[in-house]
Amino acid sequence: MAVRQSEARVLTVNVGNTHTRAVVWSGFRAVGTITWLTEKSAPLTLLKRHAKKDGTIVLAGVVPAKKNKLAGRLASFADVYIFRKDFAALITIKPKPSANVGDDRIAAALGAAQLSGDGPWVVVDAGTAVTVNAVEQDENGHPLFSGGLIFPGAAMSLAAMHKRTAQLPKLTPLKGPKKTSVFIGKSTGEAMLNGVHYAVIGGVCECIRGQLEELGTAARIVLTGGGLNDDMCSTVQGQFPGLVSVQPQLVHIGLRAAWAAHAREAR
């Protein structure tokens, strides 16, 4: 018996501004992750091995030139379907023009709906840029991307300070929790790192608070993205107890769900 498309081995690939990530799915179970810098060459041999015979690759991304180039290379050994081009995302997108809303935001919204379809959700994706998006339901009970907010992530903020000033150094963002909370930096580097660290966390919390006021008490929060750190997760969980889920693969859950929905429609 032929394996149905929704159940076959699938790779979801998302091209981000800084990193590109592939998640290997066996049915609806994630069985592997491959990550590389977007500016570097993709590990095609490894991707080919995971795609295997008759594999399908679902490709999304927010860097069009890199995404299109990667699509051509992946097509040499797998069937490649580009998210929102080769198949539609079954979601209503309120902001116009909808094509200008990034793939990652839409896929994360679909991922939140997959976690629980009744919503609403506040979806925080901490990456090169931080997005805080409201996901509701339309009149037919389908996911509705209502819109959201975007501001610079930690790496972008630090890079901008270095590039736009004469003396501020080039720094890498804090990744893990600090042993002490430092609000009075004792060096330029410490001042920058801690300033950006707390500014991003504070911005996330304030954006969530505002969206919860509009979405109502039934709303829940999901955190995702490569810029997540323990401080951000614990702070958000502390300020919004009982409402927060952490799902690092949310974008890929949304891409996998979108492909499964397309495969069902195609049968």
C-alpha cells in the first residue's frame, strides 16, 4: 500500500535571517533536527540522507534569495514544495497585503492552532527580530492571524549599537541565565549585554500584556525561537502564570500541519 502524503517522511525547512533549520518528520513525530547558518552552504548530503527515497521537503523562509536558491538545490534529490506558493496555508491573514507577512509568523500561528485549535494565542517568536502575534479563530473556526508587533532581537540590537557608534564593541547576546541580576553595568560590555537582555524581555512582556487585554482571559501564550533563553521563559511564566507554553519547534509544527492539510485536500 502506498504511504499517504500526510504520513510519509517529510522534512520541513525554514530559512531564517540568521539560521536555517530542517526538522525531519516520520509521520507526525519529529525525529531529527539539522541547523546551519543561512549565509553558509546547506549540508546537502545530510539532508539528502534524511529525505531518502520519495521524501518530501516543505520549504519556507523570510530570505527570498536564499530560499529560492536552496529550493533549486534540494529539488535535485527530493520533491520540494514552497509554503504559500506551491500550496496554501489554511489560515485567514488579516494584515494586508498578506503576502508581506513573513512565513515564520504564519507557520508559528498554524503551530499554535495545532497545539490547541480553540485559541486565542499570543505567539512570541524570539529570533533575529522578535515578533509577538495574536492568533484567533475566524467565523468558520479556522485559524485567524490577526496581526502583531515586531521589534529588534538581542543580536540585532547589539549589532546596531556597534555599527552606529564609534566605540561600542561587537558583542554576542547572553544565552543563559545569569547568576546575579545586574542592572548597573560595571563595564561598557556589561552595560550593553544586560541592557539589551532586559530590554528584550521587558518588551516581550509588555507586548504580551497589551495583546492579552485585547484578546481576553481565554488567551494563552506560546514562546518559540532561537533567541529564547531561560531568563525570558522564567520571567514570562512568572508574570503570566498558568498561561505559558514553550515550544522551540513551533514554526515547524505549523509547516508540518499545513502540509498534512494540503495532502488531505489533494486526495
